[in-house]
Amino acid sequence: MIRAAIIIERADISLGGAERSVYELTAQLAAMGVKVTTLAAKGNIVNENFHILCNDVESKRVSIGRFGRSLKKHFKDNKYDIIHSTLPFDFADIYQPRGGSYKEAMIQNAASYENTLTAIIKRATHLLNYKRTALLRAEKKVCKSGNTIVAALSEYVKDQFENHYGLDETRIRVIANGVKTNAQPDTQKAEGIRRHIFEKLDLTESDEPVLMLFAANNFRLKGLAQLIKAMSVASNSNPKRPICLIVAGSGKELRYKLLARKLGLKDRIVFLGKLSSIQNALSVCDVAVLPSWYDPCSRFILEALAMGTPVITSRLNGASEAFTADRHGQTVETPGDIESLAKAMLYFTETNNIISASQAIVSDRIADSVSIKRHAAEMTELYNTIIQNK
């Protein structure tokens, strides 16, 4: 039996994203016979498989240096076959950057600001953030020396490490992100969401709206402003069916509500807030859309594909590699290409295009390729390869 330590900053699945992904991965690895111990700096999960090492630190976040020292102390008394880290520690066998490279994240975060001056300032001041700078320095160190393998969630992430750090491709293994594919919507709650949408937008079934679901917590980084602008262009282009945008997530809404009002779309956009299950919303919507400025490999798009829902996303999202454009969904180069994004939205105002894409997702077994089971199996193969080479 392989004994693996998986390192994560915070053990709290309510945070979503990386935390939920790692939780699902550890559960799947355990189901495959790997003995997994999760090591976190902070967290609220306490059982024999989780060790919280820095809860004595009063601040919410723990520095990478402090966490690293706690980890080394733990490893003196506890032996593992594999050390698998989501943070850049050069003593790990595997570095799996759930957020992609820190360098690329900084660049694309700055690019997501529509105001050019703001974008320049953001890019220039990123390195003033001590924690971010420490993580960037640690990531460079991992790439510069040692034998740590970078497990990239997508080819997009692989390219980041080759381009920003010159990391040799022999030290990179692409293991595409995966999600639970057996999650089922709650029929009653899903119907409640649909009723809420129709009431908010004053719709009837005879209106035959195309419901496009956008789900994120950082509305700016995930391209909501550009999506609303593209929706305006598409809605003024005589669509076959009216486009309605459903926004889920805990991002700041006011700016986007004002933009929708300015563009005459306030009666075509509804904000649902944070949802406990994205599957409930996906089951009542026609298309999932995330024109992201940056995503190593978005869970939302993978979860949509797992449910047979057509998708629209950008090439700056590694999840765009999980499907074939013009067959399972549509892609744009960047969220800033408003015309292309509007064209992608218009494509799915044709009912036959929605049906064809949904059928292709199912017939091509996309759910299997985006599953956490496949992801964990490939990770286990990497574990075995590393152990054999030690």
C-alpha cells in the first residue's frame, strides 16, 4: 500500500475550488487503496487522516516558511512513500499547483482589469504583496533545482512552467483536472431555482429563453463584465431565442447590476448568490459559460460537461482542453474579444445546436475523461513511477 502525504494550505471544503478538489482527490485515492494523510496549515477538518499543523498561529493565513518548518518536523517522525504538495516546497516529490503558476496568475489578474492604468498599476505592485512574493520565490526554487515533478492540471499550466521558469518538460506531467461525475441534482431544489428565475425575469415557458449559467466567486477575473457586454451585442442581433444570464456565486454584484441596467439588460439577468450545489442550477440551464481571464482548469466547466451541458469558455481556461470546440461547446481566445463571445452565445440560441452538443458530450463519453476517478488513477500511476525510481 502506498503511503502518501498530501499538503494543502487550508483544510476547509466550504472554501470550494482547490480545497474541494483536494478533498475529492484524497477520497478517491483512498478508495483505490492509497493510504492518504492530508497535512494542512489551518483548517477545521479533524480526523485520523487530517493533521492541522499550525492552528496555534493566531493569524488566518500561515507563511510558507512557517508551514514548511512544521512539515519538516512532522516528516522526522512520520514516513511516507510520496510527498504530494499543492504548495511549492522543494522537498516534495510532486508539486501540483491547483491555481497554476503564481507568475501567470499575477499576469492574468492584472489583465482582467478593464482600465488600462489600473492593469498597469496592478501588474507593477503585485510583488509588493509579501506572501505572494514568498510563494513566487518558492515556486522558482522548486523549478530551478531538485527533482520535484510538477503535476499540471492542463497543457495550459504546463506551458506556464516551461515559459516562465524554463522547466524541462521531463519534470512536468499533465494530469488533467477531474470532478465527481456522479453528483445528482435535487429535483425539488432545482425546480425551485427554475421558478425563481422565471419569476425574477417575468418569463413564461412560451418565451423559450436560453438560460446561460455563469458561476464564480471572482466576477472580475472570470469575465462577467465582458460576458454582459457580449450578451448585449448578441441580444441586439436578432437571436432565435431570448438570452437570459443566470449568475451564481458570492462575488460583488452591484457593479454588474449597474452595467446590466446601463445596457438595457436588467430584466434578462438574475443573481442567485452562493449555491450549495451547482448541479441544481446546471440541471435547469441550457449552457454553462465562463469567459475567464484565468483558470488552470475550471471545475465549473468540467461539472457542466459531466452533466451533458454545452459550454462556452476561453482559451485562458485549461478546461477548454477537455472538450472539442464546435462539437461540445464554443471557445474564444480571451474574454476581451466581445464579438466572438457574442457569436458563441448566439450559436446556442439555436435549439438544435444545444441538442447536438449535449448529445455529442454524452456519446463521446466526456464525463469519463473529466472524472476524479480518472484523475486519481493517473496520479497513482505517477506515484508508482516515482517510488520505482527512488
